[in-house]
Amino acid sequence: MSEKEAKNYFKKLMNDTQNKIDNVNNQKSRNEDVKIDNNEHNQEQNMSESKPKKSKIAIATLKMPDGKEVEIPLPPKVFKTGREGYYAQIAAFVYDDEVYGGQIQVWKKTPKTPEE
């Protein structure tokens, strides 16, 4: 896989990920619209909640030893611990004629609660 092919692959991956997030947000929006029709009492509250949220994709840039940069799209994720952040499984990218893979995860730091 050439560097150009790798860049095109990650652009496609980023676009596909964004489209999936948009589809999920649109589906949530449609589901909330149904709730509005079924429950007039909560109509105003649900209308404000039914606005699609803008998705946020973080971009991690790996700077390799020779200065080449590889951009990795990180879609939002809620981890099992409940922390919010971003995560990506890196399928493959080529550097110095070798294929690399891995994963990147970052999360919002929250204060630890004392155990009782």
C-alpha cells in the first residue's frame, strides 16, 4: 500500500465514520420526533432535544521519525467506565515499506471518587 493509497484509505474511513455518526444522530432525531407526537405534555422539551447534535471527530496525527505524518480519525466513544472520549482501531498504514496497525484512545479526565 503506497502512502497515497493509505491517505485515501483514511480519508474514506473518516468519511464513512462521519456518515455512520450522522445516520445514528438522524435516527435518534426521528425517534425523538415520534415521542413528540405521542406525548403532547413533553412536546416542548422533546423538540429541543430532537435537534441533531453536531458530531465531533478528533484527528490524531502520528509524526513518524522521518517527519512524515499520518492522520487517524477518532470518532467519539463512551468507554465501559462511563468516561467520554475518542477511540479508533487502526486497521493498517504503511511506513518505511512496513505495515503498522494499532489503536488510539483518549478520554476526558475526571476526578477519582474516594471509595467508601
